[in-house]
Amino acid sequence: MKKIIGLIIVTILSSSVTHAQKIWETKTAQVRFIALDDKDIDATNKEAVSRLEPNGKLSFIMLAKGFHFDMGKMEEHFNEEYIESNKFPRAFFNGQITNINTVDFKKDGKYPVAITGNMQVHGINKAIQANGIIEIKNGIVKASSQFTVRLKDFGIGGIMIKMVADKINVDVSATYQ
């Protein structure tokens, strides 16, 4: 009987610890890319879904058609010819903040972080390393990062890529709930 009561107490304590750990989420993370060599190639997706766990696990998922350009024709070419969004509708990132222990989620401040993970775009997976910032202000968690990718690493090509841009800067920002 004592063993059963002990097991029940351990189970209750374990579940309360699990529930006490906050998982931050958002459906409005922003991902923006700008070509290094042609500033006209500039698009933003404001509907990325992201999740940040206290252990540093970080994920993003977004629809390729969620990227919007100032010029409608560029958006059309992006979706049909380059990213092939009907064939590859989503982009993903799954990774880890490797120095999450340096972030104090209970204290306002800006905390530099190192991120490693796997990004999938155009059906191709690529290991990514980036630096970022987690900012805590009045209990609100914000994360941001900037990094550069080569389009050919993800099998994105075509005549325009060869002529205009292969490298793009990516800016990511998320305000978590």
C-alpha cells in the first residue's frame, strides 16, 4: 500500500513539474529574405508557426505561399518557378539553442544565443548554424536571428538565380505567447 501511495505522489509531483515548464508558441513569426545582390528580391512571411521550449528546442514551419513581395509578378515567379510551392508547400526548421542555460526567462534582458539545426526548403535538408538574440521584457519572450543561405544548397536555381542572386539574407523574428 505504501508503495502505491508513494508511486501516486511521485506521479503527481512529476506531472506538476512538467506542467510548470512553459512552452512558448506563436503563429505570427516573421521570416524575411533579401537577396544580397538584388534588393528587389525581398519577401516577408508573417505567418510562420514557431515553438520554443525551456530546454532550447526551437522549431519553425511556414507555407512557401506565405511569402509576399511588393511586386506581384515576382511572387508568381517565386511560387511557380523557383520554390515550386505546389510541389514543396512548406519550409521547416528544427533545432536547438545550444546555450539555453545562459537565458534567464524570469529576468528582463537581451541574451545572445547560438542555434544549430536542420532547415528544409524546396524538399532539401541542410544543417544550419546561426546566432541570435532572445529578449525578455515584462515576461514577453522575443527571439531574432539573421543568417545567409545559398539558394543552390536547396536546389533552387533557374536563369534568374544565376543572373541575379544566389545568396540571400534571412531575418527571423518571433514574439511568443
